Amino acid sequence: MQDESRAFMPYPVVPVENAASGPLAGLSFAVKDLFDVAGYPTGGGNPHMLALSGIKAANAPVVQRLLDSGARFIGKTHTSELAYSMSGHNVHYGTPRNGAAYDRIPGGSSSGSASAVSNHACDFALGTDTGGSVRTPASYCGLFGLRPTHGRISLAGCQPLCATMDTCGFFARTPDVFSAVADCLLGDDPHPPAAVQLACHHAFFDRLPAHSQQALQPVMQRLSTLFGDMAILTDALPPLDDIYMAFRQIQGYEAWQSQGQTIERYGLQLGPDVNERFQWGKAVTAAQFEEACQLREQFTGWWESQLGNAILVMPTVPDVAPLLSATAEEIEATRRLSHDLLLLSVLTKRPQVTLPAAHVNGIPLGISLLGPRHSDRLLVSLAATFFSGEDDEQ
């Protein structure tokens, strides 16, 4: 069957056994081509990495858990090269189609997984989120997406990028499927708060384009109606440029530790943007990395004091997906603005759910709930409650 979404790697089909029954029986799923699936290679978005891979003999634990719960595997999806891009474009394999806006980018690096779900090729899909690679394509493609608490879902059998930032997340079109997958992969939260308290900081919304602010305003009102008035945070945010630089240094340093030896030993041919990021990371010194890690701890402590057990309501990204015709400079500018929002979850290791709750001229725009560590299941249930009584089909 022809893959009109351009979401899937064109690997020969190999049957992957799943349980005949279970909580996910009847649901189909796809897997980002960073995770091992028995009978398939793991290409990581780069032809040379694909050639080095060989055929895997075992499933990554997270894949096996889904199969054991009755879900049916249908294929491996495209990823941005070595998971180090947010546009969704891959210089070797092209760009998967955004099922919610055909003329716009899907977002990356979990572009193929978001494309597969948004184009109704499967019910849900696995992705990874290091710097926003589930949350960004989820917002762009009109999907539910989760970046979990760091370490909550196993990354065994998954190509690494950044040890202290990598997470395994997933996409779904409907709250019912999103909740079912969450039940399977997350179980119960260990210490759910006694009551739900939402909070927001207007600084995150004030920096958005006017059309994004207008689109998200009724969403904020509905959240307040459902869960009570939001606490308004008023303290000035930590210097965003300093925090962004710390994020880049940690990400770049760890990315080079993960993949630098392979890149240099085998002479991997990388797209210009990805190559530039790896070379930048190579130049980060151990002293700079340690200083950035200290700033991360200070940043985390600041947010702990601000939020406690409250759930922060925030934009997922500043705007709708850029057009496919956007220049590299425009994509990079969007990436920079987005990271001021996306890095909060990354650096504090808190879970974040993005909801397909708004549109700008028919184009999706997500809003996010960011909770205390290990409140993942609570966030998913709040997302489902938000859509209760509404049309679930996205």
C-alpha cells in the first residue's frame, strides 16, 4: 500500500507478534525509527546509521509492553536526523505530511510518528522528546502529546541523544486512545495531589503573536471553568537568554558524547543544520557543561518554589506550524522562540501534556499542562476531562 503520508520508512514488512487480547486490542501503532523492533533495523534518520544497524533481534521494552497489551504494530516512522531537529525535514528522506495542514511542516524530530497519527494511518505512535520533539509536532499536527517525567518510560533499546534530557512520549488523535496508552505505559501516579490547582504566568502569553493569544483565550477560560481559578504568577522569569544558552550547552555536550564518536569514525553525512548543531556541541567544554548544569539546578529550584504542586498552563509553542516554503532562517527563528517555552519541562524534568485545543484560521495550535514530577497520569486525565462532552475526533 502506498504511503501517501510519507510518514513511514520503506522497510520490508516483517510480522511482529502481539497479544490476542488486552487493553489496547484493536488499536494500531507506529514506532519512531529510534526504537528497536525485532526484525527491523533502527536507522535513526541517517542512511549510514541504517547501514550500521543490522536487523534487531528484540523489541525495545516500551514496544514490547504495547504489543503485550494487544496493540498492533504497523511500521517504523521517519525521524529527523539523529533526532536533532524540530522542523521535521530530513535531507535524506524528505518531509512527512502534516495531516492537519498539508502546506505546513509537521515538526520534528518525531515528524513521522505525528504524521502517521494525524493522517489516520494508525491510532497512536511512539516518539521521543529531548527538546520538544513530541510536543512541537503534536501542536503542529493537532494531536495529544506527552513528554513524560524524565525516566518514567524506559528508553532501553532506543538510540540516545542527550542522557539527561531524552524521554519517550507518544501521540494520539483522541482523548480515549491517549488515556488508554497512558494507562498502559504509565500506570498510576505514585503521589497524586489532593486537589488540582492550575497556575499561569502571563509572560508566556504576552510574547505570543496576537492571533495566538486570541485563539488560546477561550481555552484558558474553559480550563478555569472546569478546574477552578488559576493562580497568577507575577515574579519576573529567570533570564531567558541565559537559560537557553545553558540548555544548548547541556544538549550539545551530551549529544556529542552520545554520537560524536560514530559521526567522526564513520564520516556520517549529515544535513547542514544537524551537522552545525553537532559541531557546536563538540566545542562545548566540560567546564561549560558543568556550569550549565548548575544553572539548570537553580532554574529548577526557582520553578519548584513558584509552583510547588500546582499545574502550569502555558502555550506549547508560540504559533502554528510554519509553511513548507519557509526558509531555513525562518525555521531557525521559530525554533528559537519555541525553546523559551519547551525548555521549561526539559530542564526541570517535569511532565507536560499538550492538548489540540485551539485553531488559527483552521490550523492547529496546542496548549499545555505542566505538572509536578510523576503527575503524568493526572495530566492525561485532565486533558481527557477538558474534551469530555465535546467531539473527540480531531
